[in-house]
Amino acid sequence: MSVAWTYDPVKSDMAAVEEKIAGVARQAPAEIAEQLRHALEGGGKRVRPALTLLAGKFKRYNAGLMTSMAAGVEVLHTATLVHDDTIDNAAVRRGKMSIKQRWGNSNAVLIGDYLFASSAGLVAETRNIRVIKLFARTLMSICSGELQESINAFGWDRERYFQTISDKTACLFAASTESGAVLAGLPEESIQALGEYGQNIGMSFQIVDDILDFVGQKEALGKPVTSDLAQGVFTLPVILLLERPASARVKEVLSGDRQEGIRLLTEMVRTSSVIDECYEIAQQFSSRASAAIERLPRNAAHECLTSLAAYVTERRS
Amino acid sequence: MSVAWTYDPVKSDMAAVEEKIAGVARQAPAEIAEQLRHALEGGGKRVRPALTLLAGKFKRYNAGLMTSMAAGVEVLHTATLVHDDTIDNAAVRRGKMSIKQRWGNSNAVLIGDYLFASSAGLVAETRNIRVIKLFARTLMSICSGELQESINAFGWDRERYFQTISDKTACLFAASTESGAVLAGLPEESIQALGEYGQNIGMSFQIVDDILDFVGQKEALGKPVTSDLAQGVFTLPVILLLERPASARVKEVLSGDRQEGIRLLTEMVRTSSVIDECYEIAQQFSSRASAAIERLPRNAAHECLTSLAAYVTERRS
């Protein structure tokens, strides 16, 4: 993703964020440092911490506070990925072996916990109670979204889908921008606007992720294709297929052999127009994101956020 | 444990803590409330939150702050238990089915995460940055201790053992008392003293736990006996056996059949004097705990803490 979208206005600070993230592994007991480095290093797009820094650029930008918060956001995200891989039994993450695959499930649970704790520590460095509370609420939301996803496996509708991706993904995007805005001391209206931007960009981002799970290239994604379907999770493309009048065939496929069902369903998604429809829906969320920040000053950060809103729906990995 | 030790000076507030803990499940999305209730309700001794409240009784006791912190401490403890059970593959916890056993591993990972987030939220309610940071550090310590325990399975010495139980258990006891002291606005010296009390009582508590894993009754413990040994974890009784001049027989047992090894080793522990030695060591930590708070005012909370120090080494479940 970073190939096309660059966050120039905060590029130098992002190096400081990387340094801060690397510090988590460096300061850990020697026995677990390697696993932490493996989880935290490279491969990630770092969109969320960039959003925090960009949101901070609209008023009083305190590099120290922003860097801690941005690192906290990314470390929290990484923690959820490490646990996700134990839950989805995923062998590959960000193009390399998952922690679970390389060091086993038990270790992955504990490494994820350690990362949660580290992210809480980074966020506490801001000494700002509002973002600390936001952080806790966001983590609750993510877990609740993940739990709903697993509980609702093989039973979804559009509304349920939007609620789940709002909880498990968009919420952290919203927290990323909102926390930057809070720490910059922006007025309440602007905090809400940036939060809304993050929320909508997060929705768009997840929908495109779910599209790419059907039409993406394994190499570009850094994970196998149709992994959601294999987990029994219906994402937007399948839900749109099921909404169609001719969905009887889809239901028939689903009631048959599972492996064959996945293959057939993938083919139906790819050869129908649902992918275009999904991109349109993602586009709507992106437009809402841009609209949310319309009243904010037109600085370099604004331009960057606007270009992200456009880019998210164009990305192919 | 509560049979013999009662925390009368904070008894009425403990009801408010229970109410706060129950609120975590009550405020959660309906789909996960039952699992949260299952994890949080009953069975637990609630020693840690009682310690927080008791430590708060030495100066400015703000019931609202204390209750949030105490609930946060217990919810954090519960979160670690839920994850422990996925790691140790334990079917029983606090005398009932573990979350993992009843709802599966993936759910247990997410429910544990949700509880971590909830505990972070409760601690943030105190609006006190120092205890919020302490909370994050404590969780890091617990994970690091658990990771060390799993990495060092079947390879221990006394020093390593003390370090591990300090990280995984005593640290949270220390945080329980320290946070209460901080929130009560005690002078630094008293905060340190109460932290030291917690640290030492936690060491004593864990050593007795490890003794009971050999000599306790399954019904009283609410879990199977010798579960540590089955996980390949050597606790103090085995380490003391191995330190003896006649430890060749122990090593021989360990190199043979695993099931038979566990049986033989358990018998050797039970028929030797190592259990008495372990109780003596626990006693030393308890004495250090009492000594640490010697200079604090002799109020009802002081009496209660002192009686706990004595009781910990007498408990049989």
C-alpha cells in the first residue's frame, strides 16, 4: 500500500515511531526479544500510526506525545494480529511465518498479551486520561468484533457485517485519528471530525481487504487467498451474492462439500459483478471520510488524508 | 482461603468491588456476557482486590477510586487465568469448567483479551497516571514470567524459580498493594513498604500454591493435583529434591517414562521433608512481608494484613 500512498508530512516522525516500536523488543527480557522483533518488524503498512501523526498536524503537534501514541496504536494492532493467527490457525502473516506457526500457540497467546501490555505502557506515556480510556474502549471493541465474527461464522447479513468490521477494524482507525486530535488539543468538533474520518477510512479499508481476499494475489497479500471463507466467515462479496434473487445456487453450494463449496463460491464471486459493487460501497465510505474533514484547515496533512481516502479503494494489496 | 482469613476492615467495600466486577459482563455485548460472567463469577478468593482496599486504608481512602482499582486488579488476574487455561490446556478452573473447555480455545483467547481491556478501563477510571503505568508494567511482568515458565519447562534452579514466580505472581500482589497506597496519597516510603509487603506475600502465596499442587486435595484446590509437573514445570518441591546429594534417583526417574515419572516424583516429594522446607521458605517471605509494614500505623487494616501474612503459610487450599 505504501507504494502508492506516502505520508510525507510525517515521514521523519515515522522513523521515530519505528524506533519506539523497536524499543518494545529491545527492552524486553532476552528470552522473548526475538519473538517480539519477529512480530513487530517490517511487513506492516503502518497506516494507523501515520494517521495518528497526521491528525496531530492540525494544531499543537508535540512530537514526543505523538510518537508514543502512534507506536502504542501500532503495537496494539500487532498484538491483535498475533492473537488472530492463533484463532484462525494462520501459518503466514505479513509474508512470513506467524508467531503461532514458528513458536507455537501458547507462546503466541503470551506474546500477544505482552504486546497488549506494551501498547498500554506506550499510551500511558502520553499521560492523557482521555486517550488512555479511548485505548481501553478500542481494545474492548476489537475483541467484541472478533468474538462476533467467530460466533456468527456462516451466518451473516449486511448489517451484521458492517457492525463487525466497525468493531474489529474501523474502531482502531478511528482511535488512531481521534487520539492524535485529542493530543494536539484540537477543539471537540475537529476531534469528532477526525474520528469520523478514521472510522470511515477503516470501513473502506476492511471492505477492500475482504475484496482482496477473493481477487488478490497471495504474494501481494502476504497470506493465502480466500482465507476468510476457509474460516467460515462470510464477508461482503459473499453477502452480496446471497442477497441476489438467484442466490438459491449459492445456498446449494454452501450446503455441499466444504472444499468444493469454497472453490465454487470464489469462482462465483470473481465472475459476477459483486466485486464492483463492493468497491462502490468502499468508495462511499471513503467519500464520507473525506467529507468529514472538509472543514479542517487545508494543510499538507489534510491533503495526505484526502489522498489516502482515494487510495484505499484503489489498492490491490 | 477466605474461611480462615477475613478482610473485615474492607468487607462492605468488597461488595462494591464485586458489583463493579459484575458490571464488566453486564455492560458487554449480549453474545459474550455469559462467558464473561462464567470467568468472573465466584470461586475466586479475591485476595488481590482486598489488598488494594486494605492498603488504601492507611490514609485518604476514596471509595470510588479504590473500588475501580481493586476491580481492575481482579479482572486483570482473571484475564491471565483465562489465558493460562488455554496455555496449560486446563479443563477445570476454580472448581468449574474453564472457558477454554466450555467454549474452545479461540474464544478463550478473545475473552481473555476482552478482560484485559476491561481491566485497563477500570484502572483508567482512577485517572491516576502512576497506577495506570504500574498496571501496564505489571501485565508485562506477568507475561514475561509465564513465557519464562514455558521456555524453562524441565530446566530450573532455585534462583530461576524465584524470579519466575516473582514475575508471574508476586508482581501483581505488589501492584495491588502499591496502587492502593498510591491512590490513598501515602508518602513514598509507605508506598514502597506496602509494595514490598505485597511482593513478599505474593512469593509466599505462590510457594504454598506450588506445595498444594503436590499435597492438596483436588476438591479443595478446584483443579487436578500435580498439574504443574504434568506441564513439565518444576516448582520448589522438585527443585529442593534435585538440590539434595541423593538427587541421582530423581534424575533417573525424570529420564524415564513420563507418567510413571510424575507418579514417582510426587511420591518422593510427599514422603520426604522437602514440603516442610518449602513451608519454611514461604514462612520467611511472610515474615518479610510483616516486617515491611512494621512502621505503618497500627490500624485495623494493619492487623488484617499481618494476619494474612501468617495465614498464607497455613492455608490448605
